Amino acid sequence: MSAAAGLESATVKHPDAMAPLIRILDELREMTRAAGRDDLTGRLAMVRARVGDPRVRLVVVGEPKNGMSTLVNGLVGAQVSATDSALSVPVIAEYGSRSTATLVRSIGGGRTERVPVDPLDPEPALRAEGVIRAEFTEPSPLLADGVVVMDAPGAPVDEHITWSMIAAADAVLYVVDAGRELGAEQLGYLERVRQLCPTVICVLNKIDMYPHWAHIQQRDRELLDGAGLSFAVAPVSALLHRQATSSGNYQGAGNYQRDIESGMPQLIDHLRDYVVARADTVALESAVRDIRLVSDHLAMTLHSEAEALRDPRRKAQITEQLGAARDQAEQLRQRTANWQVTLVDGSTELMADIEHDLRHRLRSLVRDAEAEIVQTDPARGWKEFATDLDARICEAVEENFVMAHYRSVELCEQVASKFPADNRTPALADLRLENPGEVLGSVAPLEPLESAKAGVTQQFLSGLRGSYGGILMVGLATSLLGMSLVNWYSAGAGVLLGVNALWDDRKNRIQRRRAEAKVAVARLMDDVIFQVSKESRNRLRAMQRSLRDHFTDIATETMRTADDALRAAEEASGRYGDRREDRIAELDGKMGELRGVRDRADRLIGV
């Protein structure tokens, strides 16, 4: 961050409250450095920097095109993040008495340079090669309260930068689209975020574009609670907020009311009340959580080394046990390709079965509908027929998704069976549909019939055409007998042929309507299959990615912990020789110090 960061902003993390925590972090860092755990030392250094910053670091993350940049601009009250650009660099906005913009560029050799640019139009400078991040200062009320807003890059190639920013954050705003509920992949992502930063707010953006956003908000809350993630879900429209505040007359022309409807003032108040006002508590709880995690990993390393030194006869046994653990982790890593193949094959088979089941159900509906059409005139009660058919389609789609859910659970258990018993399936999103209309909302309704019933005039003309032919034929035949063209015989023939013509016309019209009705039903079913199959495949692919990430993390973490513990145990005996007793006493003392550090950290939050 810039050298002048936060000089005029409020101090929300009080130094007196943070001082005991900083001492504990420094002490624990020395212990991890002495134990050779550079990974733990790096994590504590990041925690130390976060705690030492007197302001609240707020990181905005999310998938591309969800409106993150617009939200950041709304929070800051200025155009600091590009909203319609392919550029993807971290943006940091801090408080300042005037608007400034600075680009941090890499100039090689690990060196950087700071280049001031125009704060009103920084995008041309961002296109320069080697830009690492963009830093802005703005006289914003939220920033003056002691908040630093950071916009993480949205490109997948910058994922490591995003995770670094999350690890350094006091709170995270996870931006999602209000048009669809959270998927299994997003829930897995939020679980990973919580491991680094427990204070998370889900921001439901673009509520102005989706009238059903309240249902999505409620559904997201249920999914988060089901996954054990008690995060707030804040509905906003960053675009509506920008339109309301960009006008010069904020109090007039309905702009104030429009801003309230955008939800942005409520989100900012929530940040002030539950993040900024509780900055000390949030920082303490987050840091103590990291201290516990680091202490557990360090304790395992020290304990393994002490046990190997304390009883040389157990060295081989301990080494064998740890070696078995490492072999098991290595087998997990080697089997990654195998269980992924199982997952991919199972997912492919599952998708094919679900689509076949959907087509089978809908074909049965088509056959039943055609049987009803053949038995009656479709023009009679066509709207009621369409309503009944829609209800049966919704029922079939709902049953299809129920089948997809239970089959996906079976697939998860099948993949999980390849792993140890304590690493079973993660929390899986429910694939069942509570409201099938959400999936079928874009399906066009059943088409109306063009061949309507014939009117009185059309029936009269049809009867007249038939009667004319009968009168003419019979009249000509009877005229040879000396009768007039129109006589009793020709008139009777005209009546009979006219009635027959009316009957034939009626039958032909019914047949055309039946044909049109069958075509309309077939088109409707094709549209249903297209929409439902796409939604089903999307959900199943999200489930597949969630499982893949979950079990890959398990294998990697197990391998790393086992390797570190095994290395310490194997090196312990040969390293100290006759000084074994001194080293044992030293390790016992360090473990005692480690327990003391953890106890002091727990007392800071009243545990």
C-alpha cells in the first residue's frame, strides 16, 4: 500500500487492544522460524501485518461479470475500478484529502516504481506493461471511517493474488448475481475463504434486473446455513446506486428513494455497525484462529521429534508409522487421477442417465397428450389442456431432479470410498427443485391453434357449394325427362350434398387442428428438454468440480503435514546424538511455551 495510507483516516483497531496480540504473534513467529517451518512463519507474518494495520481491510471478490468493480466504485464514491475493461489488476482505495491515483510497476530485479497518473482517467496508464496494482486515495466518508477497500482481480490467472488479498483482509465481500442461487462450487469457494478470513458478507448484486431476487436471497441463506456458513446475504444494486448518486440533485427527482432501493446505504451501514465498529473483536477472533492453527501444526512437529529422541527403541516404530502416513498420502496423490477418472466417468454416465430419464418422462407425456388430442376436438378447452400439460411437465421435471440428486449422492459416496474414513464427502448442494418454474421460466407456452372453428358464414358457403353441385347434377339428369332444372329431386339432392359438404369440412378442420396440436406439443417438449438438460448439466458439473477441489485439498494437506513430521523425526536422532536429553528438555520447554502462547491467545477472546 502507499506510504501515506490512512494518515488521515480513523483508527478503528486500537493499538492498546492489539499490542498483546502482536507480542504473541511475534513470539510464535520466532518459534516457527526456529523449527524451520517457513510456511507457518509466512502465514504469521501476514497475520501480523493485518493486525498491525489500524484500519479495516475490506476485499471485494467474486466471479467475473457479477458487478464487483461497480460495487467498489459505489462503496468508495468514485470511479476507481474499471467496469467495462478486460484489464485485471488489484485496486486499493484509501482515504485521502484529495483524489490521487498511483500505479505500482515492476521494473525488473525485484524492484518496483510508483507512477502518479490522472485519477479521473487512469485506464490508459494501466495498459502499460508490468503494472502490479493501482492505488487510489479519495475523500470518501466510508474510507474516512478507517476502511481500505480492495478490488481483487477477476481473471482466473490471478487467482493466487486474490487468495493473498483474502488472507490479508479483515472482511470479505463475496459478490454474486441475484439471478441464480449459490452453486456447490461457490459454496466450496466460500468455505475456503472462511478458513483464511472468517468475516464474510455475501452481496447479492443486480437486484434491479431480477424481480425474484428475494426468493434467491432466502434460498442462498438456506444453502449457506446448510453448509455451516452463517454469512449475511445483502441485496444491492450497484448500478442503481450509481445512477442515483451521479445526478447533481441527490435529494430531488426521486434519487434519494432510488438510492435506498439500491440497498447500498444499508450495506454501508452494516459494514460500519458490524465490521468497523467491531474491528478490535473481529481482528482478535481472526488472529486467534490463525494462532490455534499454527500452534497445532507446530506442536505436531515438536512432539514427533521429542518422541523419537525420548525412546530410541521407538524411533523405528515412530518412523514406520510416519512413513506409513506419508505413503498413504502419496498413494492419495497418485490415486488422484484414478478417482478423478471415476468421477468424470460417473458424471458422464449420470448426465446421460438423467437426460434419458427426462426424455422418457416427456415422451410418455407426449404420447398421453396425443391420445387425448385424438379423442376430442383440440379447440375445445385448449387453454385448460395447456394448463394441465404444464403441471404434468413440472411434475416430471421435479421428479427428474430428485433422481439426479440421489444419483449424485451415490456418486459422491462412490468417490469418497477411495479415501480414508475420516475424509468423506463434503457438504453437497441439494439438486432437487423446490420450484420447477425457475428452470422452465424461459420456456415458451403452448402455441395457440391457428385452425379455429368455422364461423356461420364459412359454414353457409361450404353448404352452398355442396348444394350447388347436387342441384346441378340431378337437375340436368331430370331435365332429360322434361322436368325443370330445379325440381323436387334436384332440391333434395342439393340438401343431401350440402349437409355432406358441411360434415366433411368439419372433419377436415378437426384433423388439421389435431395435427397442429401434436406439433405444438412436440415443440413445447423440445424446448423443455433443451432448458432442463442445460440446467441439469450445469448443476452436475458444479458438483463434480466441488468434489474434485475437496479431495485434492485433502490429499495435498495430508501429504505436507506427514512429510514435515516425518522429516523432523528422522533427523532428530542423528542430529543430536549424546545431546539427546538436552534436546528433549528443550523440546518439552518449547511445547510448554507453545501451550502458554495458545492459552494467552485464547484469554484475549475470553475462551
